[in-house]
Amino acid sequence: MDRGPIAEIDLAAIAHNFKIAKKITGNRAIIAVVKADAYGHGSVEASRRLVREGASYLAVAYTSEAVALRQAGIKTPVIVLFDKYDISDYFKYDLMPVIHDIKTARAFSKEAKKRKQEIRVHIKIDTGMGRLGFNEDIDKSIGTIVKMDFLTVTGIMSHFSDADLSDRSYALMQLDRFNKLKNTFIKKSGGHLLSHIANSAAVMSLPESHLDAIRPGLMLYGYSPLSAEPSKPRTLESLLRPAMTVKTKILSLRKLRKGSPVSYGRTFITSRDSLIAVLPVGYADGYSRIFSNNSEVLVRGKRSPVVGRICMDTTMADVTDVRGVAEGDDVILLGRQKVDVITASELAIKAGTIPYEILTSFGNKSRKVYTNGS
Ligand SMILES: *Cc1c(COP(=O)(O)O)cnc(C)c1O
């Protein structure tokens, strides 16, 4: 058999979530974030669908991700958020860089001049995220950048540090800084600039940040970054539809007597005569070892606890209470089966992380199949 679980990606769910984003934000452009293989959902397939639904731009982290989209025949404008190496690829594949510093701006201008090929760029301002971008130095850099040969600034952007919190004060401060710098920039450059700052959290909770375009990632895949905040209204979140289901099959069913240990370290001892399912998925497949004795899977619609330590290639689940269970039965690690559902948010809380990491760990290690609704 092949290694690893199957990630079933529902493209209709991605389309549905895109429509929700579109509805929230009115007629603004949508920059669909498809970095990290579209958060594990498969960047080519997800991008094709998002473009079909009306995404104006795609955004990736690194040039190799953008090149993969071009090689798949996707012609939509692609913004590369973080990369400043492989400058020739930007020209060769018609990609749009985000410029974080003056040195990189010069390098792009130089290459553009050499090729006699204009490059359009977006400028990133660090308004308080403390990662990449111009900060106080922007005021004096603006004049220099707008005069550079063969380089045209067509957009200006920033990124929120904590727009997912119910306390919006820091995000509003970032937005205020951004708006001021944006206005200075527009005055000096003279032209129109596409301004964008809103990630999913801001799309869902900070309408004044939607500006010219929104830049959502997570919500397109059906999850809200706000879910860790119980005080937030959940209405929007409940409209989103998770797009990823991760499944495997029971490899082996074993009868163990009461008092039997299960897996490395004997961290689980059966408290009754038990039926234990061995699953052909381990931490090497994105099912983190932190789920040892600490999560559940769905078998025949019933929640069954993961027991003992998760191994590199296998995981054990207690299926004693699952009526009619048989080897070869489908097992859901993430997603819906009958009336129950295991969400990435639920697993994230158990693992002390965020849904983003659950989706990327599973997605990037699973064999993907695509559906169009069920
Ligand atoms: C990942 C990312 C986004 C999307 O964030 P979500 O929280 O997934 O909506 C937007 N902008 C930048 C710069 C990013 O790195």
C-alpha cells in the first residue's frame, strides 16, 4: 500500500468560502493567499478554483511556489510575499515582488534596466508586526524608490500582528500608521496604488481595514483565526466550510485482554477487554506525536480515542465500542463522518497550536484527491 493518509479536498467548499469573503468585502479585489501549497490543500488546484471564482491575484511566500503556478498554466497575477532571491524568475515568469528594503528595490531596478523590461512591485511597510518591511526609514526611501528606473510601485501593503484578538487596539494602531504612510507614498508617487493589509482575521472583524483589496488565506480553506477567542461572535465562522478531510483505513484489528499495554512506553493499559485498531498513519505523516493518548478519530461515525504513543508509521485507536467495526473500515482523522466532525480547530487546541499548522502538516504529507462537494 501507499504511505500516508488521504487528504480529500473539497473544491466546492473553497469556492463557497471565497464567496463569503467576497460578500463581506463588497466589490474589493481579493488576493487569495495560496502559500505553503494552499495551506496544504494543493496550490494548483486551489488556485485554479479561486481564479475561476474571481480572485484577482494569488499570493505565495517564495518564488518556487509562484513558478509552480505558472508551470501549471495559471496566468493570474502572482504576488511573492517574502522572497528576494532568484530575481530573474520574476521577469521570466511575470511575478510581482513585495519589496521590503531599499537594497532589494535597487537590485530589481538594475535587473529590469538590463532587460529593458519594466517590473511592477508592491512595497511592504512594517507597521508593528516586526517581521519584514520598511519602517521609520520609509519616509526617506519613498522618494528614492519612486524614481528608480524600470521599477513601478503599483501596491503598498502591511501585515497585522494580532487582528485575531477581540482587543482591536493594536491592530487599529497598525492600520492608522499604514494609512498615514500610504497617503504620503501616494502623494510622492502621484499614481494610484493598490493598498492591502487585511488577513482573514481582519477580513472577518475589522472592516475598516479592507482598503482596496483583502488578502485572506485561512478563511478560504474553511477556518477562522478568531476561533480561539470565545468572546467573538461566531456567526461568520459558522458560515465557513472546511475543505480538507483526512482519512485512512484500519490496517489491523486486535483483541487485547484487560491490563494489556499499548505501544511504546506502555503509556496506555487497557482497562477492559478491548478491540484496538492499528492505523497506517504516524507522526511521519503529519499526525503529531502530541496526539498520543490525546485525540480521537471517527470510525463508523463514532469517536474513538487514540491510545498509547503515536509511532512513526502507526497509530492505535480504541474501537471497542464501535459496533460492527472491521479491518479496512474508513477512519477519519480530520473532518466529518456521519453526524460527527473533528475540526482542525479542535486538534489545534489539543496540540497547543493553531489550525494553520494542523492543515499544513496533514496536507503537505498526504496524498490528495479532489472532490466537488459531496
Ligand atoms: C499568510 C499571510 C496572509 C494570510 O493570512 P491568513 O491569516 O491565513 O488569512 C496574508 N498576508 C501575509 C503577508 C501572509 O503572510
